[in-house]
Amino acid sequence: MASVSEDHWVIFGDGNMAQIVDSKEIIKKRTGKKYTRFILLPSRRIEDMYDIEEEQDGKTGYLVKEYLSAYVVWLERGVYRSRCLIFPDVLNGKTPLTRHSEELTTALNDTERLLRSAEAAKNRAYQELEMERNQQQQAMKLKTDMVREVARARGRVDGEDGMFESDSGGE
């Protein structure tokens, strides 16, 4: 196996490690999802735990793997030293970290749904309040117009400014 001179490592969600030879962000055209493609030099422990021999390059021992970018966290990324946390195991299998991440994602999605629902309910309430306010204004205007008409019919309203005349003691 070839060795890599820099100090670049991946730590998987199951605690295993592999040396990073190269990495690249890619977007799958069919799904539109973002992935990170790694060329890795797996540890002896990974080689013993997982059946990856067919996936490894026979000459170098390198392994090319892609992981959903949401499950890739760069703890340190530099030219001479990098540390990357990948939530699943080397074969993209579930680990305690992926399960925890999925629980948090589900909770976040549920909260966002509740927030959107509450926002919609608030908007409906404002619309209903506005409709009620308009109806009340129309009703008050109608009542005012009716009182004016009755007063006008009795001759108690000044026609120009719409003010009620005083009924102080003349009749």
C-alpha cells in the first residue's frame, strides 16, 4: 500500500479511521443532493471489519467512497492537517451518530411544520379580524346613515354639514 505524507484523517461514526488522500464536493444530477467524494486509505481495522477488498485499488489500497454532505463535518481542514467526521460507517451504514442526526432532523422538520401551521393560523385570524373590522365599520356607517335619515325626516339635521341641530327649549 502507498502512504500519504500529510496528516489528513476521517473519523467515522463507528469510531474507525481512514487516511484522506483526496476529497471533492459533488452534486448528483439525478437527485440534486450534495455529496463528498473521498479517496481513502483505510486502516487495517477497517479492512478486517468490513469486506472492502473488492472496492479497494489493488496496487494502492485506496478506497473511493461518497457520503451525503449533510453527514460530513470538517473539524479542521488545511493543507497539511485535516480532520473530518463522517456520521455513517465506511460502508455508509447506520451508526449511533447517524441515528442521533436523523432524530434531530425529524424534530427540526416537525418544529418547522408546526411553525408554518401556526403562521397560517395567525394569518387566517388576521384576515378574519380584518373582515370583522370592515363589517363593523360598514354596520356603524349604515346605522349613522339611518339616524341621519330619520333626523333629516324630522327636520332636525342641518343639511350642509350633517350636524344635529340643538333641541334646547324651542318646542
